[in-house]
Amino acid sequence: MASVIPEPLGISHPILIEGESGFREGCGVAIFRMDRSTARAIEQQGLRFFDDVRHSRGFDDPYHTFEPWRPTPNPSDVIDDQSLLSLGLTCADADKTLTDELETAVREPGNFFANGPEKVLVVFPKKRLIVLAYFG
């Protein structure tokens, strides 16, 4: 899963990688601790940090490319009971405390997200977390 995270996002270590998969489809999350230097750079540069953060570190194809980054909250997350992360977190059977923390944080300003085919990547600089939720 780390190979899907774009190279400029420094990963310290995995926290949770879990999901469900069937014959052709799957869903889940991969949560990584972000290294301190990446978190500091994002806090200093904000959205500008992500200008060239579009391609997965391990793949060079359209399926592993992300759309332009946007700040949280995603407008639909504010008015819905589900967020960008809900489908992946539900499939992962993640700890309720962690799920609640991420569901709350993704609805707050100060974080960033990018959609990709059948996935979303959310970066929480203050929490030093990188969350990849996939579904499809």
C-alpha cells in the first residue's frame, strides 16, 4: 500500500493496513505515520506543497494518479453523515476511537485530500497521518 502514496509524502511507518477483498473488488484503508519533515513542510507551505504530489511512488499509470489536491473539509462531508473516508474505514473494521478521530478531522480545516480512481488520499499534517481509503 505504501507504493500508492506519492513520493513527496514521507512515511515514517504503517499504523493500520486492513480491508476486505473479493474476486475483483475490495475496500479498506492504509494509515501511515507521516515523517516530521513532511508535516513541517506542509504546515509551512499549505496547499502549495501538493503542487507536484500527483503520482504514486510505485506506479506510473493513470490509475495511480491523483487529481489536484484540495483543502478539507470537502463540502459534501459537512452536510452528510458519511465522509471521504467512511467507505474505506467501514471495510477496514478499524478501531472505533481511530475511526471517530479521522471522521471528525476530515471535516475540519487544515487537512488536504486528493481523489484518485477508486480511492482518496487524505493528509492530516497536525496529526502526522496519511490515510489512503480505497473502494472498488
